[in-house]
Amino acid sequence: MFSKAIWKANWKRFWIVPILAFAILFLGITFQMIMETQDIQEREKTSPYTNRVIVPQTAYEPVLEDVNRIENQEIQSIPVDTTVPTDMPIVKPDYGRYLRNILYNPVNVIMIFTLPVMVSILLYGYMMGEKSSSFIHGLPISKKKIYTTNVVTGIAMYVLPYMINLVILQLLQLGKMGEYIPIVELWKWFGINLLYHTIFFSFSTLVGMFCASKISHGILTYVLMYAPIGILVILSRILEEIIYGFYAFSSQIEELFLKSPFIKVWTDFNQISYYYENAKINIEGKNILIYMVVSAIMLILSLGIYKRRKLETTKEFIAFKGVRIFLKYSATLCVHLLSYLYFHYMLNESKIGSMVASLILTIIAYFIIEMILKKTYKVLPSWKGAIVYTIIISSLYAIASNGMLGYETRIPKIEEVKEIELTRNEETIAFDEAGSKKIIRDFHEKIINNKTKGYQTIVIKYTLNNGKKVSRKYGIDTDNYKKELKTIYESNEYIEEVWKTIEDITKVKEINLSIRYKTANHRYQNKEITIQEKEKKEFLNLLLQDMKQGKAKIRYDYYTAQIATVEGEQIVDLSIRIALKEKRSQLIYYTKVDDLEIQPYINLE
């Protein structure tokens, strides 16, 4: 399973890599932390904190008085209380955040993206050369032993630089640095880096098993980190443009994309900055387990592929013919999607123009990709593949543009529907009453018949009796559906759902009143009132009473039809904005201003 000869040969050839990695980490992190510790010590000496307690500002006035006397300036002596209250709260400034910022600085991120990939390329580079491949595989050592030795060597090469810096930081932590950052933070930093480096190394090794040159190994490693999910996101967006009502779950795909370690490492490390004082990297235990398992699976797959790899495949871009074909058409599709998206916006969303222009550009890209893969300019015999691709894509495009075999006009029957969810303005309400379901279905049918686009996004999700779901997404112009929207948002089911939301104080973040009123001299004034935290529950109870008495209504749209100004003794207009913790707001407006239950909270003075 392990060869000492291969181990020694690897270190003899590539010893410079861990040395350089150590130097970069030391200068970019360890040395910076030493300097920052000294700066913190100086900062503490001039800090307004004395013995870690807050000192009243007046305590510094006698010092100022003495300075002025020394400068022969007479000032009026002002008696001050220089005693520090014994009940003053203890204050411990988080100077450690400056050190954490250095631990996770851009140098570290760059190392994660480059060091393990470089190590993988170097260790398995012998496969890419005819002579080196024949020599290594001609040794009386099994492929399995060569592979495992290279894996162990690679892990050691990126772990050792971090381990040495960790030891140095631990020794420094025994001194003044220990006052600002606990030792557990250093081990956490080491563990996170080890985890991410292993993922990148495993992925790069897997990609390398398919490659037949160091250039393709490096390029494809970084391309394949982002290309698969990127293609899905772009494809879903294009289908939403081509197929009316298509709901491609692009937001869910993007959410999955953000959970990828190749993206998460950027977002996590970026949070540790001077602008996020309390930011910390917290990787859940299940995610750590997933990363470890995935890394192990990639390494096992790499071994299996390595055993099946032909030794003589050293002059190609990709080592396996089937993978070359897959890569060729995948790259062609990627170019096609990107070019279509570009021409779609450049040609004012012209479907035919976008398709023709992108197809021409894609055919050119197809032959260029073929040249790269075959390392020759003689690629004209591959024209059949270009024709096949054009026919398949054109057929799929024609089907999608003509309703996707009834997809655009398909609406479930009322008797088949158990529940309908309507999402608009980031608000999702579920309707299960027969009357409400019919209203929404009729609304959906009108959208399909009109087939006009607007800037207001709505999503309609049907849950059928058999458990299946049917989802559609539209961009509509609300001016064309005022009557339908009014009927939906004034239905008892919607109002009751809003009442439930308002009653749940845990969902409410902030409550603001906006009042327009007449002054004694008949001038109009505006006033904003914010309800205090301790008053929220009582205020909401009173608000619900006003709503149930018909004095206040739900404002389901910013431009709710003709919100009438109400003439009272003073108040002309009264509206309430309830900011919810789920990043949306509920608007309430009053149609009557007499005998209000919320009157105690309205102060016009």
C-alpha cells in the first residue's frame, strides 16, 4: 500500500513546494499576527478602557487641567467626580477579531485554491509524459501502491506548512497573543484548512485521472468546479424565457451552488473581516462529515480510474475517448447557452434571431474545441457531429418555443387540486377552500390567455390529491389583473392567514405608523411613530380589533386601488407597516379614524 522509494523520490523532486507554501503562510499570516499582537498592546495602552472597565469621560478632565497648567494657561477649575462606580459593567474588547481576520485573510483562500491543485498536478504529472509514464509503471511496484503513496505524499505536502505555522502560533499563544485569541481558534483554523485542502486535492486528483496533459489537468480542475451547476442555472433561466410559465427551480439550484465547498470557502472566509466584528466560520458537523465522505469517494474513484487508464495515452488532451466526446459536447452546449443569453438581451429578446446568431457562434466554437481536444487543425471530418448537434438542439428549441407539448396551457382541474400556493412580493399564502381555489385557477387561466409579460413575479403551485405538484412562474403586469388580485387578497382565507401572521409576535421585527394630519392652522403634517418592543404585543391585539371591526384593511399592493384619504377631526391618512423577520412587510391602512383601538399609541404632539 505504500512505497518508501516513491515517497523519497517525490520529496526529492518537489520539496520546494511545501517550503514556498510555509514561507507564504508565515509572511502572510503568522508574521502578520505577531505584528498585530504588538499593535493591540499599543492600542490597549492608549485605550479609553482602564483595567477592563468603562471610565467616565469626566475622569480625564483633571489630566487635561494639569496639562494646561504646565503650559501656563489658566483655566477655570471644574469639580468632577473621578470615582469609578463599583457596579460599572465589565468590558472586554474583542481584540481577537483582528487576529481572526488575519487567520482567514485572502492569502489563505488563495493557498486553498492553488496549493492542493498544484501538488496534485505535480505528483501525477508523470502520467502525462510517455517516457516518465513508462519508467514509473515499469517499476516492480503496483499501480495501487504508486497511487496511495502519491496521495499520502500530497496530503503531507499541504499539511506540513500549516502544521509548522500552527506550532509557531501555539508557542506565541503562550505569551501575549494568548490574551486575545484562544488556542481552540488556532486548531479550528488548522482543521478548516485541512478540510478544504483535502476536498480540493481529491477533486483535482479525480479530474487528473481523465487528463492526458498537465495543462488540461489544471484548466479542467477549475472549470469543473463551477461549470456543472453554472450550466444548470443558465439553462433554467433560458427555459424560463422561452417557455411561458416555466418554473425551473433556478433559485434552489443557486442555493445548492452556494453550498458547494468551492463557493462556500469564499463566502465563509469573506465574512471574517473588520466589517463583521462577530463573524465566525461555523461548519456544521454534518457538512464536515459530508465533505470527508465525498473526498474519500473521489479518491477511491480516482484509484479505480487510474487502474483502467492506458499507459500509452500521453499525447491527447483527455485520456479516455468517451470522456473526450462528452467534454466536447458539454463545452459546445456551454458556449451555446452563454451566447444565446447574450444575444437574447442584445437583440431585444428576439427568439429566432438569438437562436440563429448563437448557433452560428456555437458551430465555430465546436470546431475550435475539436482542435484543442485532438491537438490538430484537421477537424473538418468532424462536421457530422456539428450537424447532429444542430439538428438535436434545433428540434428541442422548436418544441420548447411551441408550448412544450402543452406545458404552457396545462392547468389542473379543480376537483384534482388539494391546495394552491400563491407567491407574490415574497409572500406565500396557501389556499384550500373551494371558492379560493376556483378564483386562483381562473386568475391563472387569464394569465395564460393574455400571455403578456411584466415585471411582477408570481408563482402558482398546485398540490394535487395524489401528492403530485404542478408549479408555474410568471412575470405579469398587475394593471391587467386588478380585479382578480383584489378578489384574491380580499378573500376571507387570505385575511385570516394575515391575522395569524400578525398574532404571532415572534415573526414581527418592527412596527411603524405613518400619519398625515391637519394642524390647528389647517396645514398638513406627516409623522412617523415606531412602536417599542415591550408594546408590540398589546398594539397588535388592538390593531386586530380595528381590522375585525372593519376600520383597517390589508394593503396587498403598494398601489392598492384608490386608498381613500379619511377625513377625521385631525387625521387624514393612517397606515401601518409591520416588518416581518422573514424579510417582507405587511401593510395595513385605515378607512375609518374614529374611535380607534390603537388611539393610545397615536401622539400628534
